Amino acid sequence: MLQSPDNLPLPLYSAAQVRELDARLIAAGTPGFELMSRAAHAIWRALRRNWPDAGVLTVLAGRGNNAGDGYLVAALALRAGWRVQVLAVGDVAQLQGDAALARDQALAAGVAVQPWSEYAELQGVVLDALLGTGLQGAVREPYAQAIRLLNASGLPVLAVDVPSGLCADTGQVLGVAVRAQRTVTLIGLKLGLFTGQSADYRGELQFDDLQADATLVAAQAFTAQRLAQDRLPQLLARSHGVHKGQLGHVLVVGGDRGFAGAGLLAAQSALRAGAGLVSLATRSEHLSAAQARLPEVMAAGVASANQLLSLGANASVWVVGPGLGQGAWGRSLLSAAAVSSQAQVWDADALNLLAQGLVQLPTGTVLTPHPGEAARLLGVSTAEVQADRPAAARALARRYQTVCVLKGAGSLIAAPDGGLWLCERGHPAMAGAGLGDVLAGFLGALLAQGLAALPAAQLAVYLHAVAGERLAQQGRGLAASDLCAVIRELLQEQSACLS
């Protein structure tokens, strides 16, 4: 199985795919109760490692296999001398199969099991074994009440497989969800633990494959892959005789009145990411500022589509949209981009105008929407996009038959054939204006230097996020332009200029 430097696997699964893998393991000769026992031991190891001196455990148990894991952990903790209580949410008698057997073993071991009550006292470390990956729809009572009281308790929480109430496929909170300090996820990594709202609920993630047969795991289909630094695409090293004309020419199109900085950010990023030549097509009144700020960039004032086509004839990649605006000037320039045969990246207002049906997208153009832009492109609400980010990213790539980067927490890169990659890097300090412009310019520079659309998107998204992480060590106030120099450093670390 592919591993990343954080020792977590790279494949990400849907809940249904993990259940299918679980069934295959059982059919191949590993009894279901044996898998449950292995899960309990993995969870117990995590409890001892993270809270070695706790000595007190409360298990919140529901009615599924997660509850079975919880009952077996309770028995292990009791045998180790911990003070243990199980609070059963729902009718204990309704447990079936392996979960019922686990309950019976816990009772035989002397574990105290009490029905859930809003007056129940939570103590010690709390094990969230309430709801598993099969949750459909909003969390119902009395589970919702138990989750709310648990979150208000301030006690440390370890979640089994996925925090109860968090969708294992999308990372969205289904009404209410447990906020865990740790989550031990089992058999396969769930996609929903890496995107959507998951980062605020899962805590530190630990993984155990339950000694699953590697051959069976390798044969199981997965829904997405995590990007990992040691498996990123690389730019080729440069020969000693290389010249600027061999390293691509990026043309940034944007910077309407009031938005001049957006085009400058994209152009600066393209320079720092190694494009041989960078031009900027912008409003004529912005030329003096552009030339003073970025003397390396060939800035030109354009007023019409014909002027832009003439200027862009010598460019190898167009980055269209940063600060473009949606007025007559922006619409005119976008009409020129729509008939250009060069490789392109469309961002910001280029996407908003595309959503209005004013232009046709050139073949192979990479799209880089944030959730609001994605919603307009798909004709849905932003909330609907955020409710299922993987589905939205795939829908965009399929609709426009191109590579699509859906930005946000757990940025997603989707290919037209359904392939999906996730970048979990980044930092909340990156929540600010202009960072998308920097990403667009970075991506354009990688295309100009010879990478195809998909690997260019993967490399740009990942290193852009890591650059933000490095700068976030200084705290709040990260400016988009700060990223450009760090992007240069990261590219050198990842794809050295000379071999």
C-alpha cells in the first residue's frame, strides 16, 4: 500500500468501499468478531498512549459495530484496572451479531452498563462509539443530546473510526458532531476525514489497518488519493545552456479598475515559480504601478479583444481572471481568451463570466474556483457545494471536461475521468485576499515549463499550501505576496534547478 511520510496510506475510501473491504476480509477467512477485537486493541493502545494516567473511561455506545468496539475496549480497560462505565444510547437489547457478542463479553467481564440519560455523569476520557460511518441524514435524538452534552463537558474524547455526526464521505456535520481530540480510524482512510469541516472535529488522526491482507486492500477500489510530498510531480532540471525562451511565456490577463493588485500577484507568482517570460495585460492606467512594482514583467495596456489576441500570440500559457471584473472590459478580454489555442488557467471573474454562459471554455483550460465560484458554475448554492465537495469537484471536471481545482479546506483536484486528489495541507492564516491569484500564476508557470495540466495542478496546489503553512508560523497577517518567495524556495527543494 502506498504510504506518505506521515505513515498514513494515500488512498481515501468512501464508507461503502470500506464496508466492502471489511466484507472481503471476512469472506477471505478473518471472522468479523476477530476484526472487531483487533479494532478494540488498536483503540485501547491509542487510549493508553495518549492518556496513560487517566485511569477513568466513559464509553458512549450506540447500536452498531462501533458500539461493539466500545464494549470490547471497556472490558480491556477494566481488566487493566481502570474505572469504567458504558452509557448505552438506545436500546442495548437491539444490538445484533458481533456487536451483541461484544456487549455480552463486556458484561461478563464486569463492565457496568447504564442507559443514557441527560443526567448521566461523564468521567475521565470519553470514547465516542455512538455512530459509525453509515449515518444517513441528521443525527437524531437521543444521540444529538448525548453529543451536545459531550462537547460541552470539556473532557478529552477519542472517536472510533469517525467522530459521530461527521459524514464519512464528505466531512460535513450532519446536524451535530462530536469534537474529538483523537480519532482512530480503521481498515481504510475515509475521505470525509480530510475535507469539509472534518479538521475541526477529528483531532489528531491515527490509523490501524487491523492487519488486513495487503493483497485484498490493494484490490479494493478507492475514491480519491492524498497528495504526498515524496510523490509529487517534478519539474525537469535545467541544462546549463537553457535560455528564457525555453521556459515558457505566461500572459496574465486581468486587473480592472480597483483590482490592479490581483493581476500583479498572479504575475509575481509566475515569475517566482520559474516562468521564462511573464507578461501582464491590464488597464492602461495601471501600467506605471505595474512597471514600478514588477520591472521584470512586460506590462501592456489593452482595451480590446483584438489587442489582447495580438499580445497573446507569443505567449505559451494564459492566466485569465485575476481582477478581470465582469464589466465590458473584462467580457471583451475573456472573449479573446475563449478563442485562443494556448494552454490556459481560468480563475476568479473568468469563472463568473463562464457561469453566465457568455463564453465557451477552450479545451484543456484548468479551472480554479473557490466554493462560491463553483456553485455558480454548477447552478447550485455554495452550501450545496460545501455539503459534498468531492461530488462538486467531480461534477465540474465532468461538465467542462477539464482539470478542476476546488479550493478550500481540503482542496480537491478532479480530472475529467473521475480521478480525484486531495491536499490536506494549508493553514487558517491563509484565509485572506489574493492567495487564489498567487495559485493561478503558480499553476500557469508550471504549465509554461512543460508540466501537463493534472501534474501541474497537483504540484501547485500542494506547494502553495505548504508555503502558507511555513508563513503561518509567524501568525496572523499573512499577505498573498508573502507566498511568492517561499514558493520559489519550495520548488528548489522539490525540483532542484540543477541536477
